Amino acid sequence: MDILTSLFAEAGLQEALMGVFGILLTIIINRAAGAFQAATGIAIEQEAREALHSAIRSGVEAAIEGGPEAGLDEIKAHAVYHAQQSVPDAIAILVPGDGVLDRLAVRYYREAMERFGVQVPA
């Protein structure tokens, strides 16, 4: 026991152990921070996706209420504009590619028209 006490009493060994503990603690903190960032990044992306879909859906519904006879292109344009004005942060986070917002608008247009009993050709 005296050997261990005298061994740990050495300043050089204490410094080496503190350095090793510091490195281990840094690794553990970095891993935890990475896991936290991954988890919250996924949550942020999910919230942005839900907000974007909701904005497109409400834009389509508002355009249809204004007059379903307006035609698909006008309703689609209204829905995309509505989403761009309503959730610009979600669009900035998700960075949808060319035509993605249009395809979402068409999808929700078809769903809305089916609720009214109108079959929209593909």
C-alpha cells in the first residue's frame, strides 16, 4: 500500500494521469456533443419538413377555396408562393430541389380534390 501511495505522490505521474483523464474527458464530451447535435439536427429537420408540408397543404386548400376551377397550375403556384412566404426558414433548412415544391403541391391538390369527390387525372 505504501508503494501505491508513494507512486501516486510523484508529481510526474500525477501530471501524466491528469493528462490522460483530460483526454478521456474531452473524448467523452465530444461524443456526447456529437450525439446531441445529431439528435437535435434530426428533430429540426423533421419540424421543418412538417412545417413545409403544412404550408403547402394550407396553400392548396386556400387556393381551392378561392376557386377550384382556377386550374392546377394556378393553384400550384399559389401553394408554392404561400409556402415560400409562410415557412422560409423551413425551405432554407431543407433546400428542396427543383420541382419538389411543385410535386408536393400537386400531391396535396389531388388529396384535396379527392375529398371533394373529384378525380384528378395523373
